[in-house]
Amino acid sequence: MKNLLIYLVINLTMVVAFADHHESSSISEVEYTVKSFNKSYAANDVEGYFKNFDLDAILYFYGNRWEVPIYHAYWKDYVTQEGGAVEEIIISDMRIKVLSDNNVAVATYFVENHSRSPEGDISEEKAYETDVLQKINGEW
């Protein structure tokens, strides 16, 4: 009986250690993905930014829901046709929670967005962003 108890404790310890390592790896991957996503936004790389969206994503900006294709068309026009641009993005206080299956994660963070309107006016917005990511075919 004593040997069985020792065996169970060792196995449980190994499972917990593996799970912690796997979650830690997922957190690093999600952090990289979120930073890359925001880097594309800050660089006004419209297609690089939108490649991260699922077409069924739920977006909420300025008190309204946006469908991804409508937001994509709006943002592409704003950056390429109208001359608006993001000047700088500052991310802080990022927290990431990976769910138990390591295939879904929630990243929350503060974001400061400094943008230039087509008329040249600079605006600063502060927001709290929540991103939900799903790992599909090994990629977040």
C-alpha cells in the first residue's frame, strides 16, 4: 500500500509539472501573438492586422458591435484612402489566462492608442482590451 501511495504521488507531481510547463509555454505564445497583432495595427499593416481575426469574431467599438468584414473595409479605407494612421500603441498590464485544455486563452491589457486623423489631428485614446484566442492547427 505504501508503494502504491508513493507511485500515485510521483505520478501526480509529474502531471502537475507537465501541465504547468505546457501552460507557461502557451502563455508565452499568446503574449507573442497579442504583441504581434498590436504591432501590425501600430504599423498600419491592415492585412497583417486582420489576418488575426476569425470572420465570426465579436467586435465592440465605440458603443457598437462591428462585423469583421465591415470593420476591415472601414479600417482599410481609413488608412489607405483617407490618410489616417496609427502613430503609436502602448500596451501595459497584460494578463493572460489559458484555459485547461491549452487551446483557448484570454488576454486582457490596457492600450493607449495615438492616432492621426486624415486632417492631421492627433488623438489619444485609452482603452481596456480583452482578446479571446483559440489555438487552431497549432497556431494561436
